[in-house]
Amino acid sequence: MSGRERVVVDFDQHSPEYKSGFPGLGHDLREQGPIVWSDHHGGYWVVVGREALGEIAKHPELFSNDRDRDKGYKGVAIPAPDGDGRGGFLEMDPPEHMDYRRVLNPLLSPAAVERWGPLVTEVADACIDAVAETGAVDFVDDLANVVPAVLTMGLLGMPLADWEVYCEPAHAMVYTPPNSPEFVRTFRLILRMVESITASIATAREAPRPGIIKALLAARDAGAPLDEEGIEGTILLVIGGGFDTTTALTAHALEWLDQDRGERRRLREEPELLDTATEELVRFFTPAQGGGRTVTRDCEVAGHRFRKGERVWMAYGLSNHDPEVFERPDEIVPDRFPNRHAGFGLGIHRCIGSNLARLTFKTMLGAVLRRMPDYEIDTAGIVRYDDIGTINGYRHLPARFTPVRKEGAPLADVLGRWQERLDAGAP
Amino acid sequence: MKVRVDPDVCQGHTLCALAAPDVFLLREEDGHAYVASEEVDPERADVVRRAVATCPEGAITVEE
């Protein structure tokens, strides 16, 4: 594409057509160019070419994540929700965004994440124990919703048992289409969640547990330019990012392995494949499908002219199937490598929790393959999100399997024991 | 051969370390990559090339 040819396409990532057409519809769009225009939601550019996406991601000074009414910046959601609240550092630009990321980075590095491995394993096994003798499971409700939620609570320094308070609202806030009748209920759930977070910050101030909240408060006390709004938004961001994305990846992987028993056997027999397979599944399904930007000034990037104030949607999911970068893009190739996928985003806003996601996903999948090797999905009971334009997720994924014995203590006991260790400063 | 990771471009995807864990190390404080040593044995060229090809940000450069 050269200059500013505006190829208008009928595209809306929140539509049923997107859900049923993903990822194939991206090929039709790319035939029109790597960057096309949609008139929906007030109009926005859709970046579907992987190379163009990489170029744009290198220019946060031209493509803003911020939400600022005065500047006309509308944040990462297209359409932008009502109100002014920002989604933590995901809706900040440099240098502000780095003030927050800097605090979280050491708690989410590969080395730091590895220390949570034993907790993740025990929680995953406790989840399977809870259904082991029944031979029936909902992989979403009974496993994939629970493990990432518990781990996120631990990382934040919130009570592990509180995972249940945040679980439903965290998922509902992404699967409920805006302006739908259901949204009123979801909005109330979100409000209650925000109130609870505010209360947790107050508690953390009195008696801080090790974790992200404590680290943010300590950084602010030490003079870092963090404020209440940014801290609350960051906690909400960690909950939103931590709960829902890994759940989606796990559910997709389990459904794929229901359809392809050969690959299920292969992953069981060759667990060393899990590293590349995880990247490939993040590429193929792309739990977080994309993110919005606002153009900060007239500019030309990736051979395309943008005007100040225009909105841009970075289509991570569609670009992950760009045949110019990925051979056989619409096949799952577990040992695909190199794999230059954009499934965790690109550039300075790249997913900060990717190492956690990998650990949690591999642990849950490994536990299922070990203890429920013959599981069979009840396809009639599968419920995916109505709207996959934010998170490509599931509400339900029921399955049957040959009952097995419980191996450990109930989840409540596991959480209680770990809470004592965490309160004492572990891991 | 000389191998470098541009610290301003690397965002910590960690895929280079998956390709060549002896060449690319990950910083404790943020998981971003750095090279164990800029001078890399040419015999390791294949894995280094795989790392270059898998970096989503294009942060790795090689001088043969």
C-alpha cells in the first residue's frame, strides 16, 4: 500500500462474522493491503499485516495507548468505553508507563515466575482432584479459570481465597458485548470488583503481604511518580490480564487436542515439545486479539500515511496468520520454530505476564494429559464468548474422562497452606 | 562472529533463549535478553540464526 489509499472494508472484531471467520477472514483483508479501514465504531485503521504491525509497535510516540479526553486519545478499546478511567499502564504512554512497569518487571521475570511453579502445580492438581472421581469436568469452571486466578491473587499479594471474588467479573467484563442487556449486570460486578480492590489497597497499606500491591505502594513512598488512579488501574489490569487470557489459551488447546488425538499422544510422549507448542498455540489462537491506538500526529509509518486523531486497531490475532511471515499459517505446527508471533503483543506494551502465562498453561495442560489422558469434550456443551474481539475465550468446555483417584488435599487446604507460606515471605 | 541484543528494542519475549540458552541470557530484573559474550563461536551460527529469525522485535544483530 502506498501513501493514503483508503481501502474500506466491512470489519468489526466484535461481530459474529469475526468470531466465525477468524482467522481466515484476515487473508481476504490482507489481499486489500496490510492496513485497511473500517467505518465501524467511528472509523479506524485495521493493521492485519505482521510486518506493518511490527513497524507501528516501534513508534509509541506516534501511536498512543493513553486515554486522555483533553488530547483526544481514546485508549486501547475500540469502541472506547464510557467514562475516563484508564486501564493501568496499558493505557499510558512513555515515560509514565515505565514508572509502573519498572515496579512489576522484577516480579514477573522468568526467574521470579519459576519460584511460583510448586504453587501452580499443587493448585492445578487440587482442581483436578475436585472432579477426579466423578469422570466429568468443565475445563473452564473447574480448572482453567481457577489456577490463573489463584496465582494472580498470590502475585498481587491479595488473599488467595479471594480468587472467587474476582473470577466472574474478570471474565464477564471481556465476554459481555458493550451495549448488550447483559452489560448492566456485568457493570455492577465490575463496580463491586473495583470497590474490593480499593479495600485491598487499604488493607495492604496496613499489613502488606509481599507482592505487586506492596511493591507499588513502596515505590510511591520512595518517590516514584505513581498515583492512586494508576495503582488501582494497574491492579485491575493485572487481574484482567492474568485471569482471562491463560484461561482462553488452555481451553483452546484442550479443544484442539480433543480433535487431534495424534497430537495429544505426541505431547504426552514428548513433553519437551511443550515449549514450542505453547508459542504456537499463542500464535494460532491469540487469546488477546488486538489493541487500539490513537495517532498522535500526522505521520507515515509502514508506507502508510496516518492523520492525527485517527484510531488504529493492532490485529495481533489476524497478523499471526500472515502467510508472508508464517508458512502454513492456518495449521497448528507444535514444533514450529522460529515463530515470530505477535500473540503477546509487540513493542513496549508487550504482555508483562507472558512468563506466568507460559508456566500456568504448561502446568494445567500437563496435569490434564497426565491424569485425564482419555478426556473427551462434550461438544454440545461448548460455550465460547459471544464476542471474541477482545479475548478469544470460552465460558464452558465440558468433558468426560475415566475417573481417577484423588492425589492430594482439597483446594481450600492447599490455598490455606500456601497462604501461610506467602504471609511468611515465600516464594 | 559478533552477536548483539539491542536493549532498547528487546521487550523480553525470551524466544532467543529458547533457541540458544547458552548464547542468550535473561536478566533477573526484567527478563530482557543479553548475550553471554559478544564473541560467539561460529559453530553456533545455526542456533544464533534461529534466534535472530524468531525474535518478534528484530532486536538481535549478527556480524559474521
